[in-house]
Amino acid sequence: MGSREEIVAAAAKVMREQGYAHATTKAIARAAGYSEALLYKHFKDKTEIFTSVLTERLPALGTTLDELMRSAADAPLAENLARLARITLAFYLESFPIAVSLFSSRELLATHRDRLTNRAGGPDVPLVRLSAYLGEEVRLGRVREDADPDAAASLLLGACFQYAFLASFEDREPSAEELDQWAKRLAATLAVAVAS
């Protein structure tokens, strides 16, 4: 593993333990065993490190959405939704403790929001991409034409986010089996509601 990867791994650890707001670049560099100057050779700022943590160290939500778009018809709708729900649950469970501290300060949130918006990488991206996937399922005839892909995407992602919030609040780590079962239940319920 190179210095960049070690910095991202250290950042994930520091951000999980201290939250985004308190994870300084100095603390991240120290945890990685490098100078802060080396950190800035790889990353422009802490926001870039944060987005790297989200895309490189957490469950691959974006990759799963890309795969579903390419191969929607390869598996039944409920199976695709369960796979997506399972990855989404894992992603939110991992990212929630990191991202929640963004809300500790209006200024911090505004700064972070502006930087992510400029990079087209905000928290709305999974919603937009899941809605597009469900639109593809409408085109394939597996989702009813009168179904609302935006609302269906919001229901699935919102349920996963709520689950992660409660687990984080209760300070518990759900087992893989529990997550698998919850993902299947969410997917089955949504599939029944929207399937043609």
C-alpha cells in the first residue's frame, strides 16, 4: 500500500473515531505516519480526503449502482433491490459516524456542501442514480409505468439511512445476517409496491 492509500485508511479511522469536524489534517497525517506536507501532495484539502474515504474505504454504493444500470435484467427486481439495500445499509452504517459531525456547525456544513457541489459529489448522487436505475426497470417493463422512481428510490435509501441512524444511536453493530434479512425485507416490500 502506498502513502496515498495509507493516508485514506488513516483518515477513515480518525474520522470514525473523531468525526469529520474534529479530524484535522495534522491528526490524519500523524495517524498515517506521514508529514502534513505529504498529505497535501496527494490531496487538495480535507474535503477531498473525505470524498476519497467515502469512495475508496466504504462499501461500494456507487459501483453497485453502476453495475445495476449495466445489468438490470440479469436478476429479478427484488434480488437487485436487496443487493442494493444491503450495500446501502453497510455504506450508511460506516459513513454515518463520520459524516454526522458535519452538522455540528452551520459554517462547516455550508463549506463542505459548497465544495461537494462544485465536485458533483453530494449526498444526492445515490438518490439520482437509484432513480435512474428504477427508470431503466420501468423501460424493461419490470416496474409499473405509473410508479414514481424518485419516490421509490427515496423510500429505499431513506429506510436504509434510518436503520443506520438507529444502529449508530444505539451504539450497536448489526450482524451480517441481520443486515441481509433487513435488506431482503426492504427489497421485497418495495418490489411488491412497484413491480408490474
